[in-house]
Amino acid sequence: GQDTATLSLAGFQALMTAARAADGAIPGTDQDFQGAEGDVHEKQAELEDFVTAALELGRSQYDVGTTEREIIDAVPLEPATGGGGGGGGGGGGAVIPAVPQELTLTSGAAGSGLLTVDAVLGAGTVTVKVIRNPGPEQSVVSTFTTLPQVLSFGAGEAVTLALSAVNAAGESALSEAGMATAP
């Protein structure tokens, strides 16, 4: 960036030495940046885990329908993503759906083994997962996009179900479990 007509050989050599030193420092600076970026991602994951745990604790402390519970349920479990970047499922700005609320199981005719599953879903198009025995040994019984749904079980079978809602951004937490005996 200097006028070459007034640049001496010693000045030129000094500039070249400074340029080489700056060029040599780039890998170290890049490593420092990558280390700091990894630390940021780790802290972000810790914060997201903390927020998720706090929301789940809040959900368990307040009954469905209370103002406190409605506020907690309105908070997404994961931040909205703009797609593309690392890690959380690029839903193009979509937000993970709300946890299904007010799960009800209604029995059918005696001996039919039929239970009608219904709940209140948040806004937007979602796929609902029916999960049997929520917990470590849970299994997905069915998936569908509309409620209510009629599911068939063995007559007299005791059933514990929970629901989750899924969209392009991810899956909600499980609803509170509902229990019924298939007629």
C-alpha cells in the first residue's frame, strides 16, 4: 500500500518480515478461534439443557389450564433455527410444536378393545405420535395428523399413553400420560 518510488530496500524487507510474521500467526489464531467456538457451542448446549429441564419441571408443577402452565407451554423447548447451520434440524424458521394438552382416552363398546384418543394440539400442521408406556421402555403405537383417533387394543387391556407433536423443526416433549382399560 505504499508508493514504491519512495520505498527503500530496507523498508521493503521490513514490510515483508511483518507480513510473514502475520501470516505465521494465522494458524494459531485460527486454533484459538476454533477452541473458543467449541466452548460457545458447549455452553449453548448446557444452557439449552438447563432451559429444557426448567420447562419440564415447571410443566410438572402447574396444572393444565393455569396461566402459569400456559406461559410455560408457550415456550419452545428448542430455539427456532434458520435452517442450514449446525445441529438442530433446519425447519426454515419453524418452531418445535407445543406439547399436546388435555389428553383424553374414551372407551368404546364393551368387548371392542377400542379407545378414542383425543387432545388439544397447538397451532400449525403436526404429526401426532401416540406413545405407549412413556418412559425407558416406551413404544410408538401410531402416528397420524388428525385427532381424535380410534385405536384398537386387547379387550380388558390396561393402557398408558402419552402424545407428542412433530413438525419440520422437531418433536415436542411428551404430554402428561393418560390411562384407560380397553373395554
